[in-house]
Amino acid sequence: MSVSFEQLGLSPGLVAALAAENITVPMPIQALVIPEAIKNLDLLVQSQTGTGKTLAFLLPLFEKLQPVREMQALLLVPTHELAVQILRQIEKLSENSGKKLFGVSVIGKVNIERQIEKLRDKPQLIVGTPGRVLELIAKKKISAHTLKTIVIDEADRLLDADNIESIRAVIKTTQRDRQILLVSATISPATRQVAEKIMKSPQLLRAEATAKLPVTIEHLYVIAELRDKLETLRKLINGTQPAKALVFINTPYQIDKALENLNYHGLSAESLHGDDKKTDRKATLEKFRAGKLRILIASDIAARGLDIPDVTHVFNVDLPESPDAYLHRAGRTGRTGKAGVVVSLITDSELPLMHKHAKALGLVIKEKLLFKGNLVDPMKSKDLLT
């Protein structure tokens, strides 16, 4: 028997706000996190992408924060897109619950003066990237001493070597009794070790991985020599004619090579890099969402936080390193009951890893051959069974 949002301690206004979005039953991670977060405990929250983590930390914030002009919560994120998604959810909850809380984004590579202007209204929630947040604290534009809760979203990325010093510096400016919620799809031993140093006796809350993908997704793999993968990708795209495809490649150099190859042959493709300018990134994503761009090439890091509807195909040029990573990529297609296809290009030496993913996720991944631009069954199939 599932628990209700009322039983988790949410007020009628918030329950009504969720109902307005057709959300009536808590996700497992929400049922775990909400009552503990309301108690102001420090929490390590682990759950896969797409399992409701954002509401798991926003709902207790809305329950606790007061609608007074004071900066009360700081949400640290790695990307502009994730900040925008969180702000949209804040706006929906505020509008539908009757509790007027508002948030402001403070992101790097954006006009800082405009952000300072918005901060003068004393938003209750600030969503931002660590570097820009730290800069605004130094300028005394963010009142760190009034912050009662810090959420570190996508923590597996924000606690890495490139970001940890900024995170530590931000935390040091806040009161000692603040609450810290660390949220991530994966929590490595290294991340756990860092968390223990910046949090107060953190409690680990983990939603068991269901490793389930919609049955409308077809999972395939094609054997290709490493040097031939990009050419095989081009032939696959020509043969399958995807309406909207995400291509995953691990390195910027290979992303650039793939983009050059596809564009040279007249295929509509653009790429995302982790260091893209915000304006370029936003324009690319808008074209892809609107269907004006068929093929988007990205790394896992550059694609984090993206919510793109109607993706028909996912191509793995570089095989994901873990079953979770495969799950996250594959889950971007086949949504809302629609059909989707995931095709992985692998070398013979990558077959054991592909089989590991199939077994861990309970998938049947079928082998296909590329013949005259079409995917066909081999005479002796090596389908990877669970």
C-alpha cells in the first residue's frame, strides 16, 4: 500500500499543487526524502534520473520556507538547463499551492548585473552554479547568513575536482546549523567521503534501482571496428532516417569529428559541449526541441539535465561505462508510450560489457548487421539475453 503526500507531512496547498500537475502518488525517493528533509536532517539522496528527485527536495523546502523577503535556500546545479527546469517547477508550485515563494537563477557566463537586480527582491530560493554563487556572496549580493538549506544537485559532478573547492567555499560562508541535501543519480565512495566532511552525520536515502525502461524501446547493437564507428553512424542515420536522434560520444574531439562527418554528407546535426556558451547551447536545444534539428551529438556531461520530448533514436557511439549510464541514455527515448530505438556501436572487445548491461538491466539487446543502409538480422545472431 503506497503512502500519500498528506501522510508524508505536506500541507493541503502543496497536495493541491501536485494534483494540478496530475501528481497524486509519491515516487519512492519522494516517500523516503520528504519526511526526513522536513526534519532539517542532512541527507545523501541517491536515485536514478527521472525518478522525481527534484520534487523530493523542493516539496520539503516549500513546506518549511516562509513567504518573507529573505534568502532562505540555495540550490547548487552544474548547468543552466537544470537551473531553468528547477525554476519552472518552483513557479508551478508557487502558483498552484498559494504559497508565494519565488526563485532566481544565478548562472555563470550570464550578465551579472541583471542577476544582481533580481536579487534585490530577496528571493526565498536561489538556483545557481557554484562559481557565480560564490562571486555574488563575495559581492554581498547573496545573504549567506540567512540561508537555512543548501541543496547540491547532480552532486556526483559538483563534488568533482573541478568544483569541490567552490562548493566548500560557499558552505563556509553559511551558518553552521544549515541543512545540506546532496542529491545524485550515483554516489561513489569518493563522493561519500567528501560528503562526510561537509555535512553533519548525513543519512543515506537510496531508492532501489528498478532498472526498468519502457517496453516500447527496442535495444540493438552493431559490431564495428573502432576506426569505422563514425562512418557506421552516418550510414545508420541515412538508413534509419530518425526524426529526432541523440548521439552519445565521450570526447570533444570525437564529437567534432562526428559533426564534421555528418554535416559534410548533408545531414542536419549540431553538438553540445560542456564548455559551450549559454547562448549557443540554448539556441541548439531550442532547434532540437522544435524539430528544426534532427541530430544532436553530446557527451553524458553536456547532456545532463536535458528534457527533450519525442526523441525517436539514441545512438551510442561510445558504449556507456555502467548499466546506470545506459539506462539514463536509453530513457531519453520511448517516453509516454511512444516507440524508441537504442543502437549501440560496439567493437568485439566491448561485447562482454554490452552483455553486462543487458544482464543488469534485464534487457534483450539484439545484434544487427548494417547491409546497404538497412539493419538486418545476421545469419547467426549473438543476441544478448538477460
